[in-house]
Amino acid sequence: MHTPIPADWREANRAMWDERVPIHYGSDFYDLDSFRAGKDALRAFELAEVGDVTGRSLLHLQCHIGLDTLSWARHGAAQVVGLDFSEPAVETARSLAQEIGLPPDRAAFVAADVYDAAEAVPDSSYDIVYTGIGALNWLPDIDRWAETAASLVAPGGFLYLAEFHPLTDCLDDATGERIVHDYFSREAWVDETPGTYADFDAPTVHNRSVEWQHPVGSVVSALAAAGLRIEFLHEHDTSLFARFPVLERQPDGGYRFPAERPRFPLMYSIKATRPERLL
């Protein structure tokens, strides 16, 4: 039997993210000076799997401060729209778009809950719906998310998700060698840890967060049930940060296990298409 979803889950998470926006803005982790100078925020495997976005429209759900969103515009997307539930994050994204010379008709940002995306974004559908990198864990209902995201994929378009592999949340933090948590748990995980992944020592006040674990099978099944065709599910042996102390930083900026360690997936990606309308 599931425990009830904490009533304050959305408000607690929004307060936490709102507070962390200025911390992230000034952090070495995001390195906005390099981004302004042209550094790409996207990962190599994402660029390879999404392919050429030239002339296409792209919607980025749960975009935070918009670096990935704006990077897709730099790669040639005709129009990008970023959506996030944090007003300060959206305001920061708009400011960054202006700084790098992208007008609102090329890069727009909307403040709204992801479950309300279909009503909040400017267009009814997009060639590409892009999401991930620490996004799904903030949502209690993966089926509702999939229905919402799928509804915004234009006929002939696709959804692309890149996300941390939920298996990593089952292992001990010290070594990543022992399974200590239930992979199939549906319970909310409530945390009160101060700081942020971009600055572990940052002084913060709003530290309550509520997260959920979604097995890969649940995500794939939800997208299929929402009417999308799964083109691929890829698992990756790299992470964006040192999830476990044993991981080693690679020349490409990712983190992987040392050669002598057996590997398991640290991230995964999914491409799911909406069929063209039949005449």
C-alpha cells in the first residue's frame, strides 16, 4: 500500500528550486561566462541521438535556467520554448536568451507546472519535445507526464528523453557496489539536505524536497500507452557528475567507472515518435 503523496510536494520543491536559481547562476558548475562565449551545454550522445534540429521547433519541459534549451537554438532549431515551474528560473532563462542575441520568437520561456504544459505553451505541438537530466524524479505521476508530453509531439515528430538511470538510486553512495534501496519503490523520498549539486556548501533555507523513483520500464510503458512508438532505449555508462566516489572524470567531461570495475548504466535515453497522420 502506498503512503499518501505529501500535500506540500509541489510548493516545497518550487521553493527549493527558486532559492537555488541565483546560486546556480553564479556557480562554476554552470559556468555561464563560458556558455555566453559559445560553450555547448548539451551532451555528445544527445546531439548524436537527436540529430539535426535545423529549422525544427523544440519544446523543452522542465528546462531550469535554459542552457540546454538555448543550446538547441544555437544548433539551428527554428524556435525553442522552455517551460519550468520556477519563475526565477524562467526569468533567468529569458535574460540569458537576450544576452546571447536570441529574440523571443526564437527562444521563449514559460513559467508553468509541467502537468499544465499543453495549456501553457504557445503552440499546440512541436517537432521535438525534449526533456530529462534530473527531471522525472520530481514528478509523482509518470503516466500523466507521458500523456502530457506525448500530446505536444507533432505528427511525424518525436519525444527525446535523457535521464539518470534509476538503478543508481538503489546503490550505496559510498561505493556504488551494494544494492541498499528498493528499485520498485513507489514511495515519496523526502529530503532535507542543504546546499545544491552546483555548490554543496551553499547556505540555503528551503531544503525540503520531495522526489520519486520511476523504473525505466514504467517510463517506456507510459510513453507507449500515450500513443508514441519507442524507437530506442539506450543505456549509458557515463554520468554528468561523480555519483559515486569511484567514478573518474573523462576527457569529454563525463564520469565513468575505472576500467577494472564492472559497469552498470548510469544514464539512459529514449526516442519515441508520433506517427504521421493517415490521409
